[in-house]
Amino acid sequence: NAPLTVLGIEASCDDTAAALVRHVPGAAPVILSNVVAGQDALHEGFGGVVPEIAARAHAEALDLTVEKALEGRGLRVVDAVAVTAGPGLIGGVVAGVMLAKGIAAGAGLPLVGVNHLAGHALTPRLTDGLSFPYLMLLVSGGHCQFLLVRGEGDHRRLGGTIDDAPGEAFDKTARLLGLPMPGGPAVEREAARGTPRIALPRPLLGREGCDLSFSGLKTAVLRARGDLAPDGALREGDRADLCASFQAAVTEVLAEKSRRALRAAGPVTAFAVAGGVAANGAIRAALEGVAAEAGTPFAAPPPPLCTDNGAMIAWAGIEALRQGRRDDLTLAARPRWPL
Ligand code: KG4
Ligand code: ZN
């Protein structure tokens, strides 16, 4: 139960990130630094993240990102190194794990491998001091799942998307309507000027359980676009209405499935959301409303800690170390690693 300062390293998707988090038992954890080097510009024009480009960019950016996170303090202040060991794009995960091993071996520090999803799932304990068990909805460009978080390394998946993640649907809708990337914020801005008057499906809404689906919605947007503009030129007002209708459909589905997940979860201390899509004002408000209906406290980490970052990995490392878990230099990078 000693004070711990942990260096967290994250390179599993398209952000190279590193952070220092300090925790003194009995006090709130402190994020000493949190550095994120994004790759948006590198992947622009490819219609998504290109794995080879991502891997090379991680390899190039990792050293400097870690150095920035240390802020000239040097490794003397660090008690352990935590690194995302999966799931994710293998090139980046390997680059991060190798660097972490090098630092740990070189400085004689403990090493702990972290599951990226566990990092997201434990973030509300870092930001809001939540106690177990709580329900977490993780909604981003790559993930969409309900997790009952019962302890460090103890999660139960209550349901999730059977196809696309909502962020992916926002991005595809934006591309279809000629809006800039990332699509989520662009669609949200348009939606604010429109009316949700266009009928779009609510996939799986009527089906039992907490599973979700978003790929049919994207097809429906494509069809609606064709109906509104048979000649190809979509009017500004129609585009705004289509964005509003799309956002309303996603919001309704997420809210209804959250209601069910809260019932399925049993007693929980809170309903927490994380992931880039949780930055959407309409979605956030609807989910907050669902928590209020159920009389459950609502927690949403600030957006920079909702999206991929190193602080969540450092914090998950601290939680793992407090449970007596650590890895050695045989720690493997795992492209697939379900919770
Ligand atoms: O968590 P994140 O940064 O990265 C991963 O996917 O892991 O999430 C990015 C996703 C993108 O698809 C982006 O379009 C979406 O989150 N997003 C939003 C908003 N801001 C970001 N979606 C809807 N509304 C927003 N305001
Ligand atoms: Zn993530």
C-alpha cells in the first residue's frame, strides 16, 4: 500500500500516448502528465486507419511521447511501467510493449501489461472515484459494449454491437454527406440545425437483451440521401435534417439498451460512459436521463480521458499492481484479447 507513480504507455490504435499517474492510498489519484500524439493527419484521405502507417508512426513517436510525459523528471520518480498489451493493431501494440520492456529492464522497474478495454473500463475510478460494481457503456469508433465492472480484471460483458461501432456509423454518415472527419462532431453540428423528420430504422430495438447493431442505419442513410436528392445534389436543409434523424436514431437505441443493461446489471454504484461518442451532447444527455430515471448516479469522464490516452493505462496498471499482479519480460502483445 505504498504510494505509486506509474508510467502508462498506449499505442494500440491511432494515438501514441504516455502519462504519469501518482496514487497515494487514501487520496485521489493525480494525473501528473498526459501526452497524446494523434495520427489523424497521416490517415486523412485513406478513409480509415491504415495499419502499416499507424505502426510506423507509433515507432517514430513513442520515444518522444514518453520523454514528454516524464517532463524532465527522469525515471527516478517512476515506480513501475504499465503498457497496453492488446487488443489492437499488432504493430503499435508490439512497439509499445517493446519500449515498456526496455524501460523496465533498463531501470529495474516492475512491468505490467494492461488490456486496453480494461483501461477504459477503470477510468471512472480515476476521474470520479467510483466504487465497484458499476455499469459501463463504452462507445467509440472501435468499441460498443456494456460492461459490468466488478473489480480489477473482473468484468462481465452484458451485450454489445453485433456489427459496427456507433462512432464508425457517425464517420461513415459524415463521409456519405460530404462532411469532414472526424465525423461525430461534424454530424452533431449539422444535427443541431436540423429536424429529425426522416424515418430511419432503430436496429434491434425490439429484441431482448443488450446487443446493438448500427450497420443497417448506415445503409438507411444512404437510401434516404438518394430519395432526398435523386439528382445527387443534397440541399443544405435536407442534409441537416438527415444528420438530426441519424443522431436521434443512435441516441434512442443507446438509451433504450442502456435502460435494459441497467436492469440486467442488478445493483450498481453508478452508470458510467466512456469513448469518443460519449462526447456527443445529445447522447450524453439521453444517457444521463436514463441513469436519473433509474435513480443511479451518472459518471462521464472528461472527453480527453474518454478517448484513448496514457493515463487510463497508468491507472489500470496501478490497480493491477495493488492486486499483486505484474508481468515479466515474456509479456506478449495480443492483437485479440477479450475482457
Ligand atoms: O474513443 P475514440 O477517440 O477512439 C476510438 O475509436 O477508440 O473515438 C473516436 C470516435 C470517432 O468515430 C468519432 O467520430 C466519434 O468517436 N466521436 C463522436 C463525437 N466526437 C467523437 N461521435 C458523435 N458525436 C461526437 N461529438
Ligand atoms: Zn479505445
